[in-house]
Amino acid sequence: MRRLFYLTIGLLAACQTTTEQPVFDTNETAARIIQQRREKDGTFKNGQDSPIRAEDKAAFESLDYFPIDLQYRFRVPLQKYDKTETFKIITSSGKQRDTEKYGYFEFVLDGTKQRLQVYKILDIQSRYPGYLFVPFTDGTTHHESYSGGRYLEFHEKDTGLYDLDFNFAYNPSCAYGKEGYNCPIPPAENKLDVAIRAGEKKYALATH
């Protein structure tokens, strides 16, 4: 995979320790999400490292997203494991990459507690120290969203508190039809039993 991610999400930490949704400035949050999406569209259409195929760029206007919905935004603590374990995460090309199972996030959606494991891919920690990786699948996978799952990413915070915002969920680079990428596949333990109708949808111009 040429690059594990395209956007670094600057998430705000605050002094709350529950999984209940705090009050957000709706207009400010929505504006930030919209701006991030516009910048990403521009990078995908015009950037040299774009995962969009050259033959698709003329037709490409923007990525498809679910409507912005702040019920899919949660302020949560990172629950770190006292003793971490290392495993091999499988990629789209069949390669294996050493990955540390670092901790987990818990949140409540539709009255049901959900858990997502948080990983550190070890071969990029020297370049991106503190990079935390959350790949997942959910009830929209294969249908409304990409069959290979979606990603969230974070930079480790001293506070241990994070905005887990699925409006920022994005597709792996492999989702857009261009060859040469090597994308981690979400482990089975990060399959959510609810539909996350937030973030990026399937890419319309892809051939798979």
C-alpha cells in the first residue's frame, strides 16, 4: 500500500469520560466535515498520488457520503490493554503486517454497547509515532459501503480521550479501482452488528 491514509484527522479531546454524546456546536462540526470532504475531493481529482484511476478522473466530481449525522459521534476514552498482544493483520494482497492490539473504544448506539479494537501497525510507527488505526465493517458493508470495510484513524492523546466520529470514516485506497495498493483488511473482531450510516459510501466508478 503506497500510503495507509490520505487524511490525518485532527480530533478534539475534552474532559469527559463517558460514552454519552456531549453537546457539539452542530454548525461548526458540520462545516469542518464539509471542508475536509472538499479538500479530499480536490486531492483525489488532481493529486499525483490519487488512488483514482487516470481514466476516471474526467468523470470524477466527488466521493459519495452518507448525510452528516452527529448521532454517530462519540467522545470516548481509549481503554488500553495492560498487556498488549501482537498479531498479523492480513492485507488485500495477502501480505501480513505485524500489528499491536493496543486497546479499544466502547460506545452505545441504538441502545446497544459496541466495541472497536484499536491497533498500532508496527512497521509505520517510526514514521508516524502514535498513529492509531481502527478498521471496521458494519451493517452497511457490501451494500451501501465498500466491501473491504472502512477506516478511522487517530493520533494518540495524552488525555486518553477521543472523538470517535464515524462521519470521518473513509475507504481504503483499494476501493477506487487503481492497482498497486496493499490495504489492511478489518479483523473479524471489528465487525459491528449495527449499520453505521455515516462517513464514506461505496465509490461509484469502481469496477469491484
